Amino acid sequence: MTRGLRLIRDGVTAFALLALVALIAAKLNDTAKIEHAGAFHAADGDSLTLGDERLRLEGIDAPELNQSCERAGKAWACGRAAREALQDMVLASGTLCQGSRRDRYDRLLVICRSGAGGDINAAMVRRGMAISYGGYGKQEAEARAQKAGLWAGTFERPRDVRDHAHQRSGFDGALRFIAQIVGWE
């Protein structure tokens, strides 16, 4: 085989290999975006429902629904305030939530935008109604600087509240089990 033919053969082989790699990469990145629009209901400060679909706002963590925080030396229902803030934001006409992945509870992880195009996830962090749990560090820094929402006082991080509740439920369950064995219940 002459040198010219080998060069052409190698060029065609390299091109075919690159085309195959490009097709594989395109397929891997071809996860279908799921879009939801409609009358959303805020279950808490970072979760929505729309019919039977459960959605989790990606990249943020809001106080638990029954969580209270401290501001000016007094307790305030920060969990309920976060839910109300989210509900007000998703009531705007044209709210659209998009996502392509699900969490371990089978909730669709979404980024929601208001009709005007504003990122609702970012707005929750910027208003101090949620903390960044991913890509909203800039908005969290703004909220801290302005002492907005949670940052106006002291609060326990939502993840820590969930962890403590889980530990208590395990301890309480163990105590109930022991009480049943001993015959106290």
C-alpha cells in the first residue's frame, strides 16, 4: 500500500472514530428535560407539588416546615415563612419548573423560573428564606450581608434539624420497643 493510501485510510479511520465518540457524548448528554407549569403548591420552603408530581428545588435547602429560628431575641416560624415565600413566588403566572434528575425520594430536582424569567431558587436564597446547597453561594453572601431572612438572627441549618429529628425518632423508637418488652406500655 502506498503512503498516500495509508494516509487517507488513517484519516478516514480517525474521522469515523471521532464521529463515534461525538455521537456517544451527545447521547449521554441527551437527558430529557421535564417541564411543569401550572398551579403549584408549596409543601415547604424547597418542595412543590403539582398534582401527583413532587418537585424539589435544586441547589437550595430551606428550613423544615415546623422549624423555628431566632430573631431579635424571639422565636419566629422560619419554616412556615419560607413556605409562604415560596408559595407567593410560584403563584406568579407563567411559573415554569424544569429538571431532568430525581432525588432518592423520587422527587424531580428542578429550577423554577417566574413568568418574568427570574430564578425562583436564587430568589429564595437571596431573600434569606433558604441557604445555598450547591450553586447559589453568591445569593447567600448577599443575604448574609443584608441580614435578610434567616441571617437576621440565629438558626439551625435545615440538614442539622433533619438529622436531629432522625436521631430522636430512632432513640424514641428504641425506648418504646424496650418499654413494650418490659411491659410498661
